[in-house]
Amino acid sequence: MHKTRKSSASEQTRDTDIDGGDGFTHLSGDGSARMVDVTAKAPTVRSATAEATVLVAPPVLAALTGGSVPKGDVWAIARIAGIQAAKKCSELLPLAHVIGIHGATVDFEVREDHIRILATARTADRTGVEMEALTAASVAGLAMVDMVKGLDRSVELTGIKLLEKTGGRSGAWRREDHL
């Protein structure tokens, strides 16, 4: 069981620093979890794109592309679920910052045996949107699985990864194998 103790004034001051004292940004000096204080950072334009893959059997792919999935419009439901998820990321991940999502898209690429989901989140804020993009791609994929699982219980959500990000102190980053 984790015991909590009252922090001294000097520890509370140190807890607002970027580094928790031992090189860990999300741990305070006494080892407890904390959200990094980003209030001193200037807002900058940031974006991130993530992907997820839904593996489907040929009959499910045919139902998806033919619009005959019994539960309805899978594409619309998955898209809205992903956009909603990007906006609610901080409610799902305990140490994620509440940031304004100023733009979010969820797109689909139909491939031979899978659906590729591409989710992009954009903001002008103090911290990045990588987790928001990853959450959007993941939840869009989960919504798609939910919509087609009655047709094939072996449908699989996989390959959730960050493809690229821009903005912030670290600048642009792009996955080397990203096409």
C-alpha cells in the first residue's frame, strides 16, 4: 500500500519544476506521480498523426465497403468516436494535460485485408498532441471492431503507433518507415 505524506514547502516548490529531481518528469521528489507543470511554456502550434489497423476477413471487408454492416454506418461511427476520443484524452490518461483540440481528423484507407485508420490532432497549446492522436486512432479502431464483431469475432485491432508530430521544443519527428 502506498503511503502519502505531507510535503514540505521546499518539496512543493520543487514539484513545480520540469524535472522531479531524479530525472523523471512525472515523479515528484518523493517518488509520487505528478502532472508536469507547463504553465510557463508558451503555446505553439502542434500536430500529431497516428495510425491503427483493423484486420478483417474478406466477407467483413465486403460488408464494410458495400455498406451492408447490420449495425449501420461504420465509417461515420468510427470517425466520430475517434474525434471524441481525441477531445477526451486527458480524462483517460491520468497524467495527460487538458489541452484544446483545435482540429481532429480520422480517415480510412481500405486495403486488401485490413482497414488503415489515420488520425490527426492539432492544437496551439503548451504541450503536444501525440497522445490525443494515438487515442483517436485507437478508439476509432475499437468502434470499428464493435460495429463488425457480430460478423466476425476474430476481427483484430493492431499496429497502433505514432507516425509523425510537429511543433514544440523538440520540433518535427517522423517515423522512418512511415510512407
